[in-house]
Amino acid sequence: MKLLLCLFAGLTLVNTAASQTAVKQPNILLMLSDDQDWTGLSVQMHPNVPNSKSDFYRTPNLENFAHQGMRFSAAYAPAPVCSPTRISLQTGKSPAQLRWTKAAPPENGHRLIEAESRKNIQLGEKTVAELLRSAGYATAHYGKWHLGGGGPEEHGYDESDGDTGNEDANRFVDPNPVDIFGMGDRAAQFMKKQVEAGRPFFIQMSYHALHRPENALRATREFYDQQTPGRMHRDAGRAAITTDLDTGVGRVLETLQKLHLTEKTYVIYMSDNGGGGGGPRPLMAGKGGVWEGGIRVPLIICGPGIKPNSWCHQRVVGYDLLPTFCRWAGVTSKLPENIEGGDISALLHGSNEPVKRLREDLVFHFPHYQGDTPHSAILAGSFKLLHFYETGENRLFNLDADLGERNDLAQTMPELANEMATKLQRYLSEVKAALPTPNTHFDPTSEPQSNQKVGKGGRKKGPRKPTL
């Protein structure tokens, strides 16, 4: 098992001396994990928050990767659930604008009727793959698509695994847990083909992990069964699939090295949403809510000119990747209207200038019941306001001073709270976001019951308390 954990840990992804020069049309490799919490790696995601890494999971390849690239301590998934983040990455637009804000079916019988949410990508949407292909890139998508619309090859990808969803991971067990290693093999073949053709490539690796932890390698599970659990993380199955994913990432990075592509390839690793769980995690709540635990995710980027073991503390969001990739690729065609992301390439080279986006503030919209009651959030500078639709309550937090969102400032700073609430409503109106509506047939005696009662402001009583 020691060999499994350390096999690729010594890889050098980028020759930093040679990579200071700009690379014309670099390769781009996006690795997207599923349901991986900000604390879900053995990589510390904030230099001043010791428990911003797991106390149980082991990800040595990603540790090495982080030491060679830049960690973003304040990176956000566009949504706290799967497919809304994925459509946002493809289009550079927020889930609110796309009116695609939930993956699971709506819940019924609540005080509010959930907002409608799309389920299929439309042919009229211009994707990142189509834009990069217009600049001469070969494009591939492996793993979980979960966007319908006929699959990736109907939307700009030359090669893919088809119109896949969560269920497609189920059949892959040891020795290829949830197709982690099969995906890597297909990506390796695609890379080799493009090297021979002299063509730059864009590959999105949408891993099924951390779904189906029971499908992890037996040897990895046996290793964790013998370890002492942490306080934050204790689940041996989830630990095992996390390490198997890390091993798969290491194999892909090894392919880049063998093909001499490390000096001209940007590699991006992030999660599609937060995970959640018990224990003293530093963030509030998890998947299915726009508290920090649902949307703040790991983001690490390595590539030409990026200083090893560097940090960025600016707030960035997943839909920033589309304009960034287009900048790298030299896309000359005009980007689609209403792109909400901003080019973050300057941040990777040490700039402290704010990212230029269509709108200055970041909005996260989840008008649904899942991890919480329907709510939205807006981030402006260091402040974050959450608005709950059942009660109309606003909660205000200073994230720089209160990462765990425990000290509500709405009553002590009412002017700022009202200003941010007005900005939030204005944004939702401008993008024509779908909103929840009153349930005229609501019967409080038959309201669906959960394991926890819903408390003031919509947040469920008795959540796991964040510990910094």
C-alpha cells in the first residue's frame, strides 16, 4: 500500500526555469472531482487555517502538484450541487442566469414551491470546447457529463464517453474503481494522438469520484481500515476512493511528463461543489447550500510561468475558467454575450489586480430545498450576505474575520445588509433568475420531515459547528 500512495509523488510537473516564457497555444487539462470538500485533500487550502486539509485522507500526488503550482484559498464552485456547476463551466455563465440551479428532483410539500430548473444543455449554448476548437484545439471529455443534450460530442468535443451521469460509475469496481484509471488511459491515448498530429488539446476529466466509495480498490480500503480515523474525516470508504482518485491523477500527470508536455500544459484541479460531513471542519454546512461549506472548493493550477508553491487569496469562481482558457488558447472569435466569468490568467503570474467580470459581486443562487431551505448569497469584498426566501431573513458575515459564518452582523450593520440585499435582488432580476413561489396548498401538518428541524432564517438546527 505504501507504493500505491507514493508511486507518483516524486513527479516534477513543470520545469519552472523553462516555463517562464509564454507558451503559444498551451495544452489545457481540467480535472474535476465530484463532491470533494475544501478540506477533502491532504493539501492545506489556506496557509493560516491548519484544518483546511484532511486529517485522514491521503493525496500525495495532489500534495506534490500543489507544491509545484498555485493554490487558491478562496475558490468557489458556481453552485453547491453537480450539474449547475458543470453547465456553468461549459458556458462561463452563472447557474442563476442559465436558470439551471439544481440537479436532484424538486421536493414537494414545503412552504415554498421550488424554482424551476433546466436539465439539458441547449444546442444554442456556446461551450468552452466549441470556442477552443475554433482556435485549432482538439477537444475531449471523459467521465461524467450529466448535462444531457446528446452528450459532449454534440457540444464541441471531438471525443467523449457519451451522455453519462452518476449511474455510469456503478459498474466500475476494482481494478478500475468508478473508471478512474480507464479515464486516464483514454486521456493518455488522446494526448499521444495530438502530439503526433502537432495539435494543441483541451481535455476535461470529469471524475465520478467521490461517488461510489464502496467501489474503491480493495487494497486501498484495507489500508484505511487499519488507520486511526481523524476528527474531521472518519469514513474509510470515502478515504479510499479519495486516494484512488489521487492515484489516477498521478498517472495522468505521469503521462504528461512521458510525452514531454509539462512545460506547455496548464493543469487545473478543482471540485464541482463542497462535500460536507461531521467533525470540526472550518466551513459551515455542505452540499446543497450556499454557505461556505457548499461552494468553497479546492482549486490548484500548475503550468507555464506559475511560481511553485504559490498562493492566491482573491475570490475566483468556476465560470472564470472559460475566459481564462480562451485567453490562453488565443481564441479570436467574440465570446458569447453575458459571459459572467473573468480572465484570471494574470493572477497566476502574481498580479493582485481584481478580476474583471461583467459584474463586480459574486452571486450564488439556490432556490431549492436540499441542504437548507431556498436561499441565495452575494459576496462583495470581504462581506457575504445570505437571503432566505421562506422567512425573508438576511444574514451578513465578514468572511475575512469569520470564515465559519458564525457571527451574524445583519443587526449591527443594517445599512450594509440592506445595500447588499438590494444588490442581490437587482442581480437576480437582471439575469431573470427563477425564484421560489408560495405554496398555496401548503399544509404544515403534513410538511415533509427531515432529520433536523428547520430553524430561524431557514438554516437547519443543530448543524456541525465549524472550527477554525
